[in-house]
Amino acid sequence: MQHGGAGVSRQATPRTPRRVDTGAAGRLPVPFGQFIVKVHGRCNLACRYCYLYEGPDRTWRARPAAAAPAVLERTADRIAEHAAAHGLRDVALVLHGGEPLLVGVDRLAALADRVRHVVPADCTVHTTVQTNATLLTDARIAVLARHGIRMGISLDGGLAAHNTRRTDHAGRPSWPAASRGARLLAERHPDAYAGILTVVDPRTDPVEMYESLLALRPPALDLLLPHGNWTNPPPGLPGAGTAPAGPGRPTPYGDWLITVFDRWWPAAHRETRVRLFEECIALLLGLPAATESLGLDPVNAIVVETDGTIEQVDSLKSAYDTAAATGLDVFRHTFDDALGHPGVAARQAGADALADACRACPLLTVCGGGHYAHRYRADNGFTNPSVYCADLERLVRHIADRLSDATAGAHR
């Protein structure tokens, strides 16, 4: 399951950041503001394309299926410790998996309550669970909503035909249960509905996909590019040994996104928020953005696995086995220790961590080099443009043109 719903943010709100040695010439790191807790490390679905369970990383196999109470309690205390040390006014707690509902809603509620109880009184905890929606029932939704937990849903689209690769371990379709759960959430507890995460598939009709998702009444959509890279490119894109951009390079993902943008942008009213588009517009206007896929602001998310291991975000696991590892855990280490990890420091280094071609690009401040995991190449690591470089350039330039047209029209 890819991160979504709450999303992997780049925002934190420290009052007085505490200096932590990152080994980067005294650079002051951004404290973690988003804590992704793997409450359950297995999934009730067996999606055939899953980068986590079907990809190169195998670390999940040796970990317990569910996080023990001691792991969750220690994680809550570490979050509180970090929030207090850095004077954080807000933190995001993302309950994740696998499929987090497999652990039971009472345990999810207990963790959310504990984190709120132990953080400083002036720190607000925003809790989201990211689920495939198959286990959502009216009773479970009510429990989660009552404990202030919003629900983000992962789907491949808003029709049964879009979700044929999302099956359970017996090969049965997940769509009947998932769509039932999504509609229950929209109808009974819309205030607890965080939105829908969908991975872009250029083989689908983009307008049909978008409008089918609108039928599920999400307040927001996250449209994510598949986790591919130069060594293992996503479908339809060339990989290692090819130029990262240039005339004639295919842009199937950029074309798909542009078609959705042109359906979303001129609508008579804002039917839903589309995070990728809104963040791109914000960056083009010189405003800060809060997405891992665009811009240069430092990523401030960290993961706690079911055994208490502290890891970098899951998307790195699409690159190679153990790519997300830090060697740290919540029992022996603080989150400040994780801030000093070279991998985390690289995610917070901005333009300094990018390839020369990216630093010279006029779209640098908007694109930001693209998603870190999408830059990977086996022979030289992450110091490359995104495998989606051409797609991102096409999308950003298109949105810039539409924004320019709208601005010019407003001054006529």
C-alpha cells in the first residue's frame, strides 16, 4: 500500500528547533512531524503489483504480523519526547500497514488516545488510518470517528473494472467490500473521510477514472505515480541507459495527469481537492508545499515498524532490499537519533542532494527532482533525475500555462 490519505508531508511547526548533528556542515534538521506507525505488517489483499510485498525488499518477512502493545506504547512515548524537544505544535500520526484494520479498531483507538495523552498539552495530534476499506463497517467507522481518527482509502479507481488486480489471497475481488466501505464512510461519517489514494495507471481512461472516484465523494484525491526507478522502470517508460529527458521521450504519465487536470481545473465548482495539482499550483506561485513528490522542502516523515524498528519511508523499499533501514529502534534510540541518519539527512538536503541536471533545471523549485525513490539507479544510487522527469516537466509546464492564462484573463 502506498502512503496516502494523510500523505507524506514536508511540514512541521517547531517553535525552537533543537540542533542535531546530521553531519551536513552543521545544517539544522527539520524535526519529524509525521509518524507512520505500522500497526499491522500483513495485508488481507494480495495486489499483484504491490511494491511492498512483491518488490525487492524482504525485511517484512522477519517481522511480527502485529505490533505488540509494548512497541506501540514506546512509540507513543518517543513521539511525545520528540514533540516536546522541538516544541511541535502539530504532529501527524498515520496508522498504517499492511492493512491496519487487521489489528482491530480498539487498538487503533487506544494508540491514538495514548499519543494525544502523552504529547505536550499545546501539541495537536492529527490521526489518520490508511486502509483498503474492505474491513470498514458502520460500527468500526463509528469507533474510529469517535476517537478522532480520519480514514484514507486506497483504491485503483472508482469502478470494479479498475480494481481487478486488487484481490484477496484466494484471488477473490476486493471491490464489493471496498466500495461498500467507501460509501459507508461518505454517507455516515463524511467528517472522518480523509480522501482516496489512487496510483496512476496510464492504461485507464483518465476522465473515466477521475469521475468514477468522484462518485465515492472523497474530499480529496491523492494521485500517485507508481514506485518505479531507472533500474526497474514503471510500465511504459524506458529505464537505465536512456536519457532522462529530451525530445521524443514518451510521457504517458504526464499526459494522463494533464487530461485529469483539464477536467478538474475548469469545473464550475471544486468537486474535490487533488493534492498533486494544488501543490504544483502553490509552488508555481512561490508558496510552500507539503508533498513528497514535488518541491524542495525537507521530508519530515519517519516510520516505526511492527517490531519497533525505525525506518525511512516505505517508498524506498521499491529500490532495493533494506533500502529503508536505519539500524535504529524505539527501545534504544530517539527520533533525534534518526534525524542524524545519513539517509534522512539526504532527504532534507534540498537541492544539494540532486543531480547536476536537476540543479540546472528552470523547474527546480517546483519539481524538486521528483520523488526520491524514483531517482534510484543501481549503479549510482539516488543522484539522478526522476525516472518521471519528462512526465513531470510536461505536467508542470502545462499547469503553469493554465495558471498564466487564468491570471491574464482575470486582468482583462
